Amino acid sequence: MSLSLHHLVREPKIKLDKNPLLLLLHGYGSNEEDLFSFATELPDEYYVISARAPYDMMYGSYAWYAINFDADENKFSDIVQAQQSRDSIANFIDELVATYPIDSENVTLIGFSQGSILSYAVGLSYPEKVQRLVAMSGYLNTEIAAKGFATNDFSNMKIFASHGNVDQVIPVEWARKSIPVIESLGIPVVYKEYPVGHGVAPQNFFDFKNWLQS
């Protein structure tokens, strides 16, 4: 199946007329195999699809957008690339719904790190395409969201956000600051921290799985 983003698919073990979708978005410098490694642990009724980011960094590493450093070693994101990836993910969701028997009203994005930043941007820009977000080890960067996103209808959206409280890559403060912004949009959010660095704690995995099924 040649869709616009390279991807891996785990078909649902329980086939319905239309199955819910979990779309996995990996972090910077990783690939679609990364989060897909826990696909077998995810609930049986879901299509689990892991997408590969579009920018090739060589040796099996991909990025949703470039991260550059200026002369003072300050990191900055390529916002234009990030916005393009935001729209390519939104378009990819439409392709998946057209290609597989997926319930367009039961779509969850699960992102880690840069994939989590993109999950926020896609969900807030296109809440009609995404009903739930699991944002692990990322933060909300409103510059990547579509203009005027705050006026969107978020009445069907829920968010589970999590972070390691000793994360050296994306400071936990950035995740904490995202929560009041999400709440101000009227979106129910569960936020949890774990005693880990930039990674997914086993308990984190367990907690978001319970959240999905609740």
C-alpha cells in the first residue's frame, strides 16, 4: 500500500466493521520500528500504525523537522518544516481512513518526544480528525499549530500527557507549562510524571493503556 508516509501496520485481532486507530509518531532521529516494538502490547481491537517521519537523517534515522543550533548553542526548531509535517500527518490520517476499515471518529495519536510535539499540533489544528492524544516526553508548541486553532471545537478531545521528571532532552518544565494552556482550551487532560529521563517508563505505558480503555 503506497501511502504518503512509510508505515508499519498491526491489524486488529478483533475485527469490527470499523476499527479504532492508534497512530504512533516516533521521536527525532528514530524511526517507525521504535514505538512499533510495543504494538503487541496495545489493545486488540485497534489498528496500530506507526509512521516514519519524512526527513531522512541517514542510517535509519528520521525527523519530523530539523533542529538547528545557533552560534550560542541555542536549539531552535524549523517551524516551517514542522508545520509541513503537521499537515502531512493530517493528510496521512485521511489516507488511512480511506484505505483501511478505520473508524474516523476513533483516532488516537501516540507521540514520543518530537512525535509528541507533532501530536499536539495535529490534534489542536484538526480536532475533527483526532479524538485522543497521548503525548509522551514532549510539549505543546503553539507556533506549530494552525493559525486560529484556539477557536476550534475540542468537545470530543481528550489528552494524556506524561514526562520523565529528570528528562535531560526536553525539560519537564516545558511539559508542565503546556497543561494550563490545554486546560484553557477546555480539553480534559491527565498529566503524569515518572522518575525517568527521556524515555517511556513501564508504568507510563501501563497508565496510558488504562486511560485508553477507560
